[in-house]
Amino acid sequence: MLIIGSNVGFNKKNQLLGSLKEALSYNANTFMFYTGAPQNTARSEINEELTLEAIKLMKEKAIDYSKIIVHAPYIINICNEEKFNFSVNFLTEELNRCNKLGIKYLVLHPGSHVGLGKEKGINNIIKGLNIVFNNVKEKNNVIILLETMAGKGTEIGSTLEDIKNIIDGVNDKNHLGVCLDTCHLSDAGYDIVNFDLFLEQFDKLIGIDKIGCIHVNDSKNVAASHKDRHENIGFGHIGFQTLLNIIYHKRLENIPKILETPYVEKEFAPYKYEIEMIKNKKFDQNLLEKIKKQI
């Protein structure tokens, strides 16, 4: 079964119910959201009534709640010593919010070492994650998914070895997994055209069972550019067929695929149309022009 959706909003008024309704408007059967603005600490109290109403509607629409994803805010950087305590505390809060919402997966950017060096940065991530998991202990049902990164600047996580080293150092490995991002993998230099070979490499190093989510994005840049600029499905350097092969790969069948592609003209979400194109398995080179006409 294809499990596909996109990033959606989460606002104070409608919360999870609003996120779900936006996803349904795209004909999606999963979705990802931030529990507040990704660039700041402003967070509203979780409304349990809205959460229960959303869960009820998901059951009616045959949406698997365990496949819904939350993304941690960008301002968390447990790699950086200057922001370490803040990041640990805020990540703990995000984990608690996910637990209150009943969300299973929280995607996290490993962080940037900002000149400390990769080894020190990875050690900080390990230390931070161990503290976070210790903070929540038995009451935690959330798995943190480390996202594969493009390698922009001093980012950690642009190699599978980075991810493996973090997982190896964290005590609570049962609550740690991986989120693959197709744009980031390509920009980092991985050959995802030959995706079977990549998966074999991943399986040997980390284990396919650790993959909890896939961000499906085309890339505005050629492979190994280390720039991290997403493009709409089929309109970038990765290409529609390569992305389709990943989306429908048999070994990844039960893993949610999330679109984070750019809004058309920076204002119109393309997800309904991209999801339809993916379901039809046929690339429409006029898709963006068709969307522009509706704006």
C-alpha cells in the first residue's frame, strides 16, 4: 500500500484536526507537521479534544495514525555547544508534546558542529540524545528519526557513517531511527538512481528496519552539490522515474513518504497534484503551469 502525504500546517485553533483536514484535501493518507513554528519556541497547549476528534476522523478515513510524522524545529542543534542545553531542553519538550499527541515518529536534523569538528559534533549529539531519552524514560513512545542531510556548511549526517556513529553511541537504540531525504541524499553525493545498491549499503551499515520515514523531494542541484534546495517532483536533477522507483520500492512499502516540495509561486501548495501524479505513475511536464493558472 502506498503511504504518501506532505508537510502540512498545525495552528493553535485547529491543531491536529486542522493538519488532518489539510492532508485530506491533498488526497493524502499520511502527513507531517511541526507542533509550532520551526524557527521559534512559541508553542500552544495541546488540545486533547481536537486530538481525539482527529484520531476519530483518521479511523473513518482508514489513515494509520502510527504513520503520522512530526518534524522537530530547526532551532534545535544539540551538535553546537553554545545551544546544547537549550536544544536538549526544547527537544525534550517536543518529545513530550509528541507523546501527548500520540505521535510515534519525530524527525530531527542531527545538527551543525559550527567549527567544532565532526567528531566533537557527533559526540555532542550522542550526549544530547542520551540526556533527552533519559529525561523521558518509561513514558516515551516516540522514535526520533535522524534525517540524512545534504552536507551544507558544517552539517552532520550527510554520510551514512555519521548516522551509524550516532546510533552506535546512543544507549536507547529502540527509540532511534532514520529518515531518508531523497534531495539530501543526492546532494550529499549518493547515487540514488541505483537505489537498490544504496539500500544494500544502508542495510549493511545501519539496517533497513531503522528507516521510519522518507522525505520525497527532487533537487534543484546536481548530485554532490551539498546545497540542499528542494524541487518539485520530476522537475529537478533527480527526476520523476528515480523518485517513483524509491516511492514504490518493495522493501519500503510500509514506510510513509512525505513531500516537502516548494510551493508554486511561493503561495500555492502543489501536493494534491504531485500526489495524483505519483499515484498515476505518469509525469506531467505541464503540471506547474497548470497549477499557476489556478492561482
